[in-house]
Amino acid sequence: MTTLSKLELLGLNNQELTELVVSFGEPRFRAAQLFDALYRQRLASLEQISTLPKSLRSRLSSLGYSTGFPGTAASFLSQDGTVRYLVSFSDGQSVETVWMPEGDGVEDTEELLPGAPASPSAPSSATNRRGTICLSSQSGCAVNCRFCMTALLGLQRNLSPGEILGQVLLVLNHQQIVIGRDRINLVFMGQGEPFLNYDNFIRAVQLLVQGAGIPESRMTVSTSGIVPRIADFGREPIRPHLAISLNASNDVLREGIMPINRKWNLDTLIGAARDFPLRSRERLTFEYVLLSGVNDAPENAREVIALLRGIRAKVNLISLNPGPGIPFQTPTTAAVELFQQTLIDAGIPAYLRRPRGLDIYAACGQLKRTTQLVALP
Ligand code: SAH
Ligand code: SF4
């Protein structure tokens, strides 16, 4: 299987494609054609790459090369227009990728309190369609947060760069998105912990920017708090925005719901956040999953305020999305609004993340390759 995946072209950069075509005795410009065909034109099979001579295409495929485009094992359409794709790879492993139409990603899925200024996102006339793709960086996850359904899978394996970006290309093709006309956001918030598959994640980002033409300013990565990687990430010349899954207001609470806190506690995590080199006008995002009676009291909000003092940050509040095997409850609307208002009163921008695709298990923390849809409690 591993030898097979080495022959997948998706994930190779310009230099590697050049080495490949040169090793075949072909001129170097063939690499640029291949790069364009894979990432910009999103051609899923070698036969479709008509810019390459037929002889080269057949030679590539007779040697076992393929584009490496992933397939769709299943897809589920939600009442709200969200689509959850079960994306499968050459070794039979699968992950989930979610398409959320219209919403302007992290920004538009947030709702401000009544009376707060509207978000400045008037669609430009050149924009036809808008949507957000939520993609996976690993199959399953090892971090084992107690409120997350992906944790129940355990870690299956890391995804390769081609498998990470292939999810995006697949959804763009399926939704017939035109880059440059339509406005697309990417959020690395599906299955897995991106910073535990750091090199492959970064390479996927680079190819999505340079090849597929999606600006990094339209991408956000979320980490559960892999502290050394937060520092590395700050030094990347090409990087998405950063979101940190805070989820608790003190160490006792956080250790109870996120075992990773034993390795990197709040002091270390908040220290890394303080040191993070934000670009001008950029803010850090802190995500906070509200669990009824666990971390949703006004006292918790006050602790969050103290933690974030002096950091240019905003908070995305996510009411727990329930699921089988998750031993927590969704808080009441009143508790959520009080929590939000407490943060806002202290000058911290706080938004409510509207759940998308709840009915098809596509919302945050629900990605577990569910193929049978059962009614939620
Ligand atoms: N592994 C990364 C990114 C994927 S999880 C991380 O943890 O940050 C994306 C977001 O979903 C995280 O902020 C996480 O806290 C949140 N989440 C996980 N399970 C959830 C659930 N059941 N309900 C609501 N949000 C959840
Ligand atoms: Fe992994 Fe994120 Fe789920 Fe935690 S919340 S188990 S880090 S996917």
C-alpha cells in the first residue's frame, strides 16, 4: 500500500514534478502543465490531462502512477444545505469533509448579539457563490477530548499532503466552484489534530495557495494546543489564521475534558498564544465548547477573561453538539447568552458558532464516519 501511495501525484510540488518528468526524459515545462492540471484544473484522472502527450500519460499509468484524487464513498445532505462527504483513499481509509454553503466560514457562522455592529462582509459583485470547506488532517484523532466523537475512533493514521488537499479539490469539483469568482473558506477543523501531522498539513496549505489559488487569508487551522507547533506555525511564511481550542477556564477543568492539558497546561498554552506573531489586523481565535454545568457558568467566563487579558483575541462559543457516547449536555440558550455577554462586557469579541448539518452528523465534534443516521436525543 505504501509503495502505491508513493505513485500518487497529488501532493507533489513543482520541484518534485520537475524531477519526475525529467527522469522520464521529458522537458521541464511538462511539470508546469502537470501542476496546473492537478491543482488548478483539478483533473481527477491522467486521461483527462490532455496537455500532456498521450505517450507520457500511458507511460505514467503503466508504471502505476495515478493522480491520487480521493473518491467519495458516500455523501449526506442536510436540511440546511450542508453536505458531509465520506472521502476514501487508496488504502481504504476514509475521513470526512464538510461543505457549508453561503456561510462565510468562521466569520459568517458566528452570530453577533442584537445591537452589535454587523460583520463587514458585503458580497462583491464578482462573487457568485460562497462556502466553507471543513477538512480533516488525520483519520481519527489521538488527542481524546471527552466531548468529541472523532476521539472515539482513536488515531487511524496521518493523511498525506495529497490526501489533505485532495478533499478540497474533490468538494470544489463536486460543487462546481470557480476559484477567483466564488469565495471559499477553508477550515482545518475536521477529523484529527493538524499540528500532530504538521509537515503534511503545511505542505497541503502551500499547494492549496500556490496551486489551487486559495488565499491563506481565507484559511483557519484549529489546534487543541500542541504548544511547540504553535511557535513553529508562527514562523511559517505562508500560514492560515490560528484558532486554539481552549474549552475550559482553568487547569482542573481542562485536564478533565482534554487530556492534552497534562502535557501542555494553560500557562504554557496561553504563553504560546501571547508570543504568537499576529499580522496587522489579525486576531487569534479561541474556541470554547460549552458543556452544561461543566464549564458554562459566569465564573468560568470571568476566568476566561482573566486568561485572555492583553491578547488580541476573539472567542468562538460552540454549544456542545451531542452524539452517542458523549457524556455531556448542551447548555441552555440563557446560559450561552449570559456567557457571551459576560465576555463582551469585558471587551472580548465573542461569537456563537451556529451548528451546521447537525441532522447528518456534520457539525463540530460529530465527525465519526457515521453512515447510518440515527435520531439525536
Ligand atoms: N483537533 C482540532 C481541530 C478539530 S476539532 C481541535 O481540537 O482544535 C474543531 C473544533 O470542534 C474544536 O474547537 C473542538 O473543541 C470542537 N468540538 C469538538 N467536539 C465538539 C462537540 N461535540 N460539540 C461542539 N464542538 C466540538
Ligand atoms: Fe481531536 Fe480536536 Fe476532537 Fe480533540 S476536539 S479529539 S483534538 S479532533
